[in-house]
Amino acid sequence: MSRYAVNSLLYQLKKDPAFRSRFIKDPAAAIADLDLTDAERAAFVARDMRKINELGGYLHLVISIPSLAAH
Amino acid sequence: MGKIVFAGAMSHVLDPDYYQRVCGDVGRQNTEEAMAAIAKMGERFSATKADALIVVADDHLNAFSFNCVPAMCVRIGRQVQRMSQDHAEAFDAVLEHMPTTYPLHEALGNAILEQGMAAGFDLALSWEAPVDHAFLAPVNTMHGTRPIPPLVPIWVNCFVAPQPSARRCFALGQHIARVVAKSPWNVGIIATGGLSHFPELSVPRIGETDTVFDQKLIHWMERGEHEPLQELTADELHKSGGHEFLNWMVLLGAVTPARADVRYFGELRRINLAAVEWRLA
């Protein structure tokens, strides 16, 4: 688990609308170059915010990313 | 000779619509009651005609990205911007109707920073970090349409482990009190956040609070018993969802040994909302 990789990606998804749009359109392609574990990558591709939180993603990010937030 | 003329602490998601959505009618009712109590606290603060308002709060991973997470940070400069967020979700949406720019008390911010360096408090500084709902919801609820005095925003890292200890936060408050005492200014101080919510910062535990833990904190604050509060551990705060009480610890250090009066406490399944004011000599 990489706390930095997961959370910097969450932060970018929250703060960068263009990146968020690319991610929503094709998540696997948007994160292809990032240094994530297989489990982290699968959780992001599935847009599974609960799993991302379980893998170390900070709660306040996973519940506040536009269009992707866990509730 | 300066003086702390007002001290209060309160929850900082002050949005009846948000709590209506996540808790139903009781969510709206409790939030409106808490906001009414905070507005009255604001009237008492405004009556002091203070020169500045220190606001101790946390960043919800908005102002500071993961290239740097300061343990404690003073916002310096002449003004601060409200955080902007496109298509804001949840508690970010509460910011949208608020003014975008707020004046800062540059001299007091600099004094806390510079005298801190001389006294062993190596505080971080920022000229650019924006402030989110943790600062602006309480400040705007307190003031309504009245003018907001120059602010001194101070961030405490409440969420990204390892956080500063409760005892260290209390010591920061004692430092702030010394700076104010040596200054020519009358100053208010508020701390925001809490009480218990989001235990272990875990999505499956959203909706849990720890009322027993919160009442223990309130009991000690009402009695002015600040030593056991300084002994709170990171583990206790994490498990109870009391992360943001670190902000309150800074205020407690600034006003110790003053006793607190509870202006509002209301249980919700999502969070225990609270508003507390200290009896200052």
C-alpha cells in the first residue's frame, strides 16, 4: 500500500477537473502511468471509494470528490 | 498590554441542508440550534470590539496537498481567500454563499510566527493557502452581516498521521497567550471542529459517534481540568473520532485555567454538534 500514491491521486481527482474528466471516461488509461499496487489500481478502476478508503485513502477525500464521492 | 477577550469553540460543518440530507429532520433541527448558539457567541465576541480573531482549525486535505502537510501552520499576509472547489460535494458546498476574501491581522500573525521561532515553536507559514469550511463556517455564522475583524488562521494537522500531540497543541496555545499578552491588541480566539465523528476515518464507520468520550472532554473543560486533556493520545482521538479536538487543545492552552460553559450539545448519528464558550477573567 502506498499512502502517498493513493492520496495524491485522490487529491488530483478532487482538484483537477480535466484529469477527473479523463478518469471518469477511462479510469484505467488515466492512471496507467501511476505507481499503484494491483489492488489499488483495481479499486480506482472500479471507482470503489470504500475500498480505496480501506487501502489508505483519506476519508475526507473519498467523500468529497465531485461525481465520485462515497456517501 | 494585550488580552484574550473572547474564547469559543464549535463544530464547523454548519449547514442545515447537509445534515437534513444525511440525518433527516433532526439533523436540520440540531444544526439550526447549534448555529443559533454560535450566532449568540458571535454577538458577545463582536461586543468586545476585538482587534483580531485567531481561528484554529484543520485542513480537510484542501489547502495542503501531499507535497507538504505542516503539523502547525500560520497563515500570514494581508488577506486570505476562500477555498474554491468546482462541483463541490458534501461539506465543501457550504462555502459557496460565503464572501471570497477576508482580511488578516498581519502583525499578530507575524508575531505568533516570529516569537514562536524564538521560543522553540518552529511553525510553518503560508502566504497562499486558502481556508475551507473549518474556518469560514464558524466565522460567518458568528458574524452574520456584521463586519468580520482581521483574522489569524492557524492550521493544526488533525488527520494525516503522525499528528502533533494534544500536549503540544496545548503548548502552542500557551505560546499564543504569551504573544497576545505582550502585544497592544485585544484578541478573540476560536477553535473549530468536532465533536466526535468519523471514527478511525473509516467509510464504514460514518454515522458513529462516541458520546461518552465527548462528555468526558466536556466535563474536564467545564471544570478547568486541563491536565487529563493534555494526556489524550492520538490513538484515543482516532478511535473515538475526536481528531479535531486537537484544535480545541490549542485554545485550551491559550485560556488555561479558564472554565468552559456549554452553549450547545446535540447528538446526531453522524456527529455530536457542540458550541462552548470560556469564562475569561
